[in-house]
Amino acid sequence: MKKLITFCFAFIGIVTVSLAHDHAASPLQTALEQYVKIQTALASDSLKGVPEAAAAIAETAKTNSGALPDAVMMQAEAVGKATDIKAARSALKSLSATLITVASAAKEKTGHYYEAFCPMAGAAWIQADKKVANPYYGASMLTCGEIRRDL
């Protein structure tokens, strides 16, 4: 009887750990969650939270080597080190392109993320909803662009 009880507890523990692991966010998902914070801030003409979100993306790329391209870490660091909105917006272009490529190549859909594109900026970005919120121009041209596809 003791062996059966021990087995049951061991089995429950293994199942619990397995389920927790299955629901853990992937490095890409974690990066996208932080990226959207940057996109939202820049669309609002703000740098509030941008350095922290960029640092979180860089750390995710660093600690999950191979899960994200090496370029993500450097590109995120460039966004985080930007001292003004113009520099942050410029740095965001390369980070956006890389994360869009990674999300497009992912075997599973990322959830509710969309690729948007602004012809005026000549660049794409990722956002969490279908209402265009352009991070490259903010309030001056907030709705410039179009949703290209689900990621």
C-alpha cells in the first residue's frame, strides 16, 4: 500500500511539472510581450518603459541561446540605449524585422500578434491588435499603415 501511495504522489508530481512546463512562455512569446510594450509606448510618443522592455528582450535572447537569433539581443539593446524617441524608432526597425521573421518561421502561431506595415516609414512592426498604432510616427500619423497578417 505504501508503494502505491508513493507511486501516486510521484506520478502527480511528474504530471504537475510537465503541465507547468507546457504552459511556460516560449522565448519568442516572452520577447513579443515585451516588444508590444515598446511598440505601444512609441505609438504614444513616449519612451516610458522602453529601456526596461528592451532589456527584458535582450536578456531573454541571451539566456535562451539558439531560441532567438543572436541579433535580437543586440537590436534590443540598441532600442533600450536610445536617448530619444527618434533614435528608439530607428532602432526598432531592425528589431521588428528580425522578430517578424522569427514569428513567421515559428511552427505554431504566436497568439494574438499581427504584422503591420507603414509605407511612409518603409518598415513593419508587430502589435497585439488589429487597430493600427504606428510606433514610427506616433500621434502625427498614428493610423498610417495596414495590418499585413497574423503572426
